[in-house]
Amino acid sequence: MVDSSSSMSTSSVTTPPSPFRASILQGKVALITGGATGIGFEIATQLAAHGACISLMGRRAHVLEAAVSSLEKAGFQAIGLQGDVRKKEDANRVVEETVQRFGRLDILVNNAAGNFLVVAEDLSPNGFRTVLDIDAVGTFTMCHAALKYLKRGGIGRDPSESGLIINITATLHYTAQWYQIHVSAAKAAVDSLTRSLSLEWGTDYGIHVNGIAPGPIKDTPGMEKLAPEDAGMDQAKRETWGEKWDIALTAVFLASDAGRHINGTVLAVDNGAWLKKPAP
Ligand code: HXC
């Protein structure tokens, strides 16, 4: 059992111990975009706590350094690689350096995302494009860069084994969300990528491609931006939000043998919240 309520979490909440053995991802290598903060960092921490070597990709060197140092202090193997998922050359370099360092790549987590609240009327086409570029095009760019290593028989891996892609998405486009037209469109595209890639790359190369759609999650840069503490939201409502741990342990589950028959699906991890949107 892994004590995942470890000091690695920046959250003040306590979470239960992991239900998984600490060795279930031993020998695996995971690359997490936007992996130095928030949900991405918790996914990195939990994949590491279950045995994986970790490569973090992010835009800010000092944030990456702090994240890597925390992981190393906890006894995990981790590197941080600066890069922007919107740039093909960054994507290729980060994937190559990950494989140079750890000898293989098994798990790609596309977590990097852009977000801000804006009424559609005030959003410029470039603002709309920017979020599509980060979330949707960035996800495709990373998948493309990683393909040759994730294929069945990719470098360093047993010929029968293949890799896994986890796309972090959202639930807001299942219906519609105020001031999120750009993010809703981007995440709808990400979910479509998940299905198309799982069809083509699942069939041709045995790669599993799945999504995780978090609902509101406590203590994340995204929610600080979308629902800041000083915005007057009912505290009882905040208490219903999930923990980063909930998303990270879902990633561990998908990466484990228990996820071997799951492909092309998106798991909404929100305690059913999107089903309960109040009627107007
Ligand atoms: C209106 C804005 C804006 C804002 C940027 N733009 N911020 N428009 N309101 N608040 C517009 C700019 O005017 C510009 O258009 C275009 O977007 C590009 O802006 P830049 O600042 O040049 O872009 P860049 O520096 O690349 O930054 C992109 C960014 C990013 C998307 C703003 O820095 C960002 O948001 N980072 C936040 C990361 C984050 O919060 N991650 C968590 C995601 S949470 P013009 O026309 O002027 O050129 C998440 C969960 C969703 O995704 C689900 C929740 C339930």
C-alpha cells in the first residue's frame, strides 16, 4: 500500500491510502505536460508513488525545478523539461530527452491547458485560437511526437506491451458553460481526439487512449482562476469539490493492469456533478 496522503501533496486535505500496490507501475516511464503544478503534479506524484519514472514538461523553469526537487526529495526519479506544447520542436525534444534519460516512454498524460473566464462577445478570435492551440492542437502534437515510443514494441519495451495516452479534459462541454466558449470547444476536440486515436492507434499499435474529465477540484490553479475564494461562493458548495488525488488515482488505475481493456473512453471524475446542473 502506498501512503498517498504524503507530504508530496500541497493540499491541506487528507486523502485515503492508495488501494494499489506501490510497485504496480515499476519500470514504466510517464511524461506529464503541465506536470509541475495542480492536477498534473498530483498525477506525477501518484504515478511516481506507484513505481513510475517521471518526466515533467512545462513552460516555467523555476516551477519545474521546484516540482522535480519535491519529487526527488520523496525518493522518486524525475526530470523537468522546459517546453510549450504548441511548438512541435519542443514536443519532439521533450519526448526524445525523456527517452534518452529513462530509456523508454510508456505513459503520456496530456494535462497542459489554458483557461480564463470571458464572455464570448469580448473574446477575440486569437484568444479563442490560443486555448484551442494549447488544449487540442497541443494534445495532438504531443501524441504525434510520442507515437513511435508508445507503439507496441517501442524502444525499451517488451514486444507485446504498448503504451497509454491519458488526455485530461473537462465536463463543461457536455452541456454549456458561461464564459467558457473557448475551453468548451477545446475540450470537445480533445474528447474527439481520444476516440479517433484510440480507434486508429489502438487497432494498429495497441495503444490505449483514454480521457479523464475532472469536475471542480480543490486547490488547483484552474479553479482559483474560475472560482476564486474571494468571489463569495458558498463554502458548503466548495466542500463538494473533488481532490487532486481523485484524478491522480484514476490515472494510476488506467495505467495499471486493471485498465487493460479500457480504450477510447472518457471517465468523468466529478461525483456525478455534471448531471446535476440546476435548471434555469
Ligand atoms: C480575454 C484573453 C485573456 C482574458 C488572454 N486573452 N487572456 N482574452 N480575457 N483573461 C487573449 C489575449 O488578449 C490574446 O488575444 C490571446 O488570448 C493570447 O493571449 P496571450 O496572453 O498572448 O497568450 P499566452 O501568453 O500564450 O497565454 C495563454 C493563456 C495562458 C491561455 C492566457 O497563459 C493561460 O491561461 N494560462 C493559464 C493556465 C491555467 O489556468 N491552467 C488551468 C486550466 S484549468 P489578442 O486578440 O489580444 O491577441 C482547465 C479546467 C477547465 O482547463 C475546466 C474547469 C471546470
